[in-house]
Amino acid sequence: MIEAGGSILAGIGVSSAPGGAADEVCARAGIKAIADSLEF
């Protein structure tokens, strides 16, 4: 889930990396890349 300001905004999904752990790393990197835009 992507949360900001106490609200759930969206979800993020990643697939095709070699293993679930790599998918999670990619998803977290994507959220981190847009984190400044999520704060309200």
C-alpha cells in the first residue's frame, strides 16, 4: 500500500524480478522515488 497523510492512496505491484525479495526491493525503491510528492 502507498499511504500519505494517514490515507491509503494506492497500491504498487512489481513482478518479473528473479524472486520475491527482488520484487519488494524494486517496489520500495519506486515508492521512495515519489515519496516527496506523496506528502500532503
